[in-house]
Amino acid sequence: MQGPLRTISIDALSARVGGELGISEWFRIDQAMVDAFADLTQDRYFIHIDPARAATTQFGGTIAHGFLTLSMLSAMAYQACPAVEGTKTQVNYGFNRLRFVAPVPTGSRIRGRFVLKSLDVQPGQRWQVIYDVSVEVEGQPKPALVAEWIGAGFL
């Protein structure tokens, strides 16, 4: 995926403050992905990479790293959140709030839900958004992750 799949004018985006921007497709989090993330980040804690040992825990099997779930937000946002027309570049500015609420069992599917909390157009052709984001686990009552995510763009 190369980036946002659709665009919107800054005025049209402003009119959507307080509303849901979109929901991503489902992404399967399989053991191969978890293992690759463990190798990449050097986080090889057994609950992520040892199915037999993880089966003896309260999780009943391996679970995805919280940071793997977090890292999937970019791909989810590309699907769910439009880019602002005329933007030269958009950057991740950080988080005001982030919680890992529930585990993501390996083999499950997750998707992101994005609500536009605020949009601030600033002098110097810069804008900033805050999204309320949740990452849902298919078939689970609680989200895996909830966050207030800040992005900025430059026109």
C-alpha cells in the first residue's frame, strides 16, 4: 500500500470533525508476522513466539506484540482516512493517549476505526488532526488498542 487511498479538501474534512472517517479492512495477524516482528524488534518474549509455552498462560496461545498492533495503524489509516488535497507531505506527530486494552491472539483479525476528533489549520500552510482510534479484534468485545493519534500535514 502506497499511502492514503482517497483525498478530501481541507474544508470537507473540517465538516467531518466529530464524525467517523472510516474503518479499515481486516488484517490477519498470523504467527509468521508475529515472529518476523519479534526478529525485527529483538522482542522475543515467549508469549509472542513460543506456542507451547504460551498455551499454558491465561492467553491460551501466542499473542501479538502491542507494538505490532500499534504499527498496523499506518496501513489501517491509509484505508480509512483520506489525505488532504494539496498536501505535500503528512507526518505522524505522536499520541496524546495510548492504551493496549486487550490481547490480539495470533491468527485473529484486526481492523482500525477512526473518528476525527479535531482539525486545526495553522499559519504557514500547516494543518494538524487528532484522531480517536480503536483497533478492534474480530469477535472480541473489547478493542485491542485505543489511542488519541496526532497527525500533521504541510500544504
